[in-house]
Amino acid sequence: MFGWLGFLICAGTIVAQAEPRLEVLELSSRVLKHNPLGDPVTRRVAVFLPDQATNGLPLPIVYYLPGFGGSAENAIKEPARWFKTTEELVKAGTPVVMVVVDAKTRWGGSQYLNSTAQGNYADYICDEIVPLVEQHYRIAAGATNRIIAGHSSGGYGALRLGMMRPRLFGGVIALSPDSYFEISHRYLVTERGVTNISPAALRALVKSPPRTPLPNDGDLKYALALSAAYAPRGRWHPGEFDWLCDAQGRVREAVWQRWLANDPLIIVEKNRHAFRDTQAIYVEGPTEDSLKANEGARKIYAALRTRPARCAFYEPVGKHSDRVPERLERGLAWIFGRLSP
């Protein structure tokens, strides 16, 4: 556990002012047991608590999904950012319990989805982490007080889990979410690391032992992770997935269509009931977002604004990963009704 006390001097009297603290929960997952990548079954969950939680006040809760390659371990090792965010929310009058999860895989990230090529990370979060945390802390009643949030791949996960479990998560905050794959992800099928890997080399990599070092090529690693999430080969081929390119490096359109079937923008445009009318959906992306997440978020908002669900879109100045804590705070301000769309 981490934490400290600050002190205010008022009229010559020193008054203790409790500051946020971190508690770390450990979970041995039944859902991830025997996952095909041999990834850890026992993982830690970071829970950031304002002083109001210590006083027994039931609070809203935010489940935060880190971007690609991130996890609860980053928050546990460097908690200052999360202490500050928790404090800022207290100052704004909306204290929350902030939970950061670990859904990393051998390939880097799970996209927070169930897949026979990686494991069932959606179930892990919804059916194991949520009950574990809420057995330990007093949480305000109702799904409207349970918010799923994330940045980049985590923003993608927030949208997808918000769609899959609308009774569980009443609020969704997606910061620079992976979406509009035709402009954000299609570039991968032109990158040499993705197009040049031979079927034999790919099979050897997929079948290699869990701790085998990964290739240095970032595009290749990203494509491996996304393929495991979006194009698994099925229950009879655990750990395996269909690759984007054929042996000559040409895009396999049938596989690309499987990726598109997981695009939140396409899901929202095709399915009027992707979100429930009772949910609040906040999407955003900065003006200079390298993955064009602002364009995807804008289109998701355009589809949602004609429906009863409460929704908002914001386009801050900056780049993909600029000022993420402040952007999260703004999303929460809107969720809690302190900010107009």
C-alpha cells in the first residue's frame, strides 16, 4: 500500500489532510487459466482511493483500461499521475474509486476482448475484476456509477465492453480509441515487417515458447496482437490466428473484413442498439492524433447523436497521447453532469 498525509496550517493549528492512497489487489484468474499464450494467471489490480472511501462513503467507480502495452503494473510502479487525477476529481466535487487493470498478453495487448488466440480478457475484467474490487469497497449503487474508461487500445476496450455489458457499465469514456480501421489500421498491410514475414516464420513465432523474445519491429508486434484479438482461428486452434497478408505480401481481404467486424465505428453504424439508451458515451481524439482517432471518434458521435443515448464528442488540441489525465478528468466531468457536451 502506498499513501501519505499532507498537513494544512489553519490559525496556528496543524490539521491533517488525508491524500489519495493506492491499494493493490491480487487476483488468480479462473478465466485466464490455461490461456493459449501461457501468460500469467495471477495478476495485480491497482485501486486508487480518495479519503472519502476511507470514511465509508459509497462512491462511483472508474475501471481504466491502459493503452497498448500498458497495465496496472505501470500505475503501481509510478502512482503519482493517478494520485493527482484522484485528487483533482475530489477538488472538482466528484470523488471516485479509480481502478487500473492488467490485460497484457505475450504480444503486448489483448484489446480487452475474448479470443481463442489469446484468452478471455473481456470476461476477466467484467466477471472477475469487477466483483473482486466491489467486494472490497463501498460503491455507489447502479450502473450509472460504474464507468469504463481507457486511452487508445484502452479506449477501444472501453467502447467494446460498454457495448457488450451495458447493464454493467452505465458510462463509457473513450480517449483516442482505436476505430475507423480503414484509416487508422489499414497502413499495417503496407509495412514491410508485416508483409515480409513468411508463413513458416510466422508459424515458428506463434508456436515458440512463451518467453521467447519477440521481434524488434513495432508494426509486426502490433499486428500480431491485433490479429490475435480480431482474427482467431477458433477453439480447435488455440493460440492461432489468421494473418493479414498472404505468402506474397498481399492483403487477404477476407481477413481484413474480420478486422473490420471488430471496428467500433462499423459496429455502431450497423447496430442501432450497440449502446443502451440509458448509457452515457463520451468519445474524443486530439487534433493531431497520429492514428486519426479523432476522425473515428467524430464519426462514432455522429452515429450516436441521432439516438436516445446520451453522448458527447470533444477534440482537444494536441497529439495522440498528450495530457491523457486531464482528458480523462474532462470526460468524467461530462459524465457527472458538470460539463456541457
